[in-house]
Amino acid sequence: MLESFPSGGVAVIVGASGGLGSAFFRHLEESGRFASVVGCARNGVPRVDLEEEASIEAAAAHVAGLGPLRLVVDATGILSDAAMVPEKALARIDAGQMARAFRINAIGPALLVKHFAPLFPREGKSVFATLSARVGSIGDNALGGWISYRSAKAALNQIVRTAAVEMSRGRPEHVMLALHPGTVDTALSRPFARKGLAIRTPDEAAGLLLEVIDRARAADTGSFLSYAGERLPW
């Protein structure tokens, strides 16, 4: 796995303390493809809080001293917690909760791109992959609801697409990806998993997504892909 990357270099997982993030971390360490695998989290070292740009900048500075950056996987995101739940109707829109959804699901990843993108080498394959969601697809939206989460993930997809255009000018082998992991048995998805859905363990989901990343080439940059490598509608 991950043989498409030059050997050595650095891989970074943001959100490494989460169910899916920790699975990515294990897979990358076990692959032996990278000289260093760095896990970033709100309570980790290096510390990354997507709502604090200074923490992202500091983490990027830490990674810059470890060697050429080959892979960043952003395994962060929020759908609900004790303070917010997905809206099922227009009347439930709350400006504060919507702003928070955007800060974590779109603005935070954009800041990761801002600070980590300059570290990618100008030659050889490198990848920035972030976890989006199929519900962020505008073309695939037939059910409505979940307005803040859907909108924030749609914004994330546009961030990936736009960044891919700029990155391709100076780093022609770099790949920017928005990835849909499917339904994974994690704290994010568990409360909303419906009977009949295919639910994967974090280990299974991380393995499938890393296969997609490994297969991706420069022509795929800016794509929105599922865990099976399917191109999803914007």
C-alpha cells in the first residue's frame, strides 16, 4: 500500500485522536512508507485546534523540520455534539451553530491547506486529502435537511477544487482530494446510522480510503471521491 509515494518523507494525520484518524495513523505507521508519521490533535503534540489558526501554523512549522511532506490526511469534522444537532427543517437554522459548523468543517481545513501546502515538494507525488461527505453534494441532494453540515461540506469541496488549481501550477504531481468515507462506526456517524446501511469499522474505512489515495494521480486532483474510488457529483 502507498507504493505510489516516494519512499521516506513525512505523513501527517490531523484529527489523529478520533476513531478514523487513529486508524489512518496505524495504517500509515504499519506501511513503513514514510520516515515520519505525525499525528495532530486538539490535545496532542503537535497540537492542532481547527478554531485556532496559531495552532495550525505552529504544527506546520514543526512538520517542516522533519523532512519533505508527502501526505496530509485531514480526518476532522463535526456533525453533532452536546451543543448542536443537524437541522431537520428550515425553522431550526441557528446562526451560531451554522457558523460553528463552517469553522470546523470548512474554514479549519482551509487553514490547514494555507499552512501545510507550502511544505509539499515541487517534484514527486504528494497528497492533501480531507474528509468530506456525500451529503455535501449539491447534485445528489434529494432529501434536504442537515443544512449547516451539508453546506459546510459543499464549501469544503469548493476549497479543495480551488486549491487544486493553484497547487497544480507549481507542483504538477500534487493531488488534492475530498473523500467520502461512507458510514463509519465512529462518534460522528453512530447516532445517525440507519438500519440497512453498510457500516464499516474505522480500520476498514481507513484502509479503503488509503487505497483511493494511493491510486490517485495528478489528473485526479480536485476530485470528490468515495471510499470505493467513485467520482461523486458536486
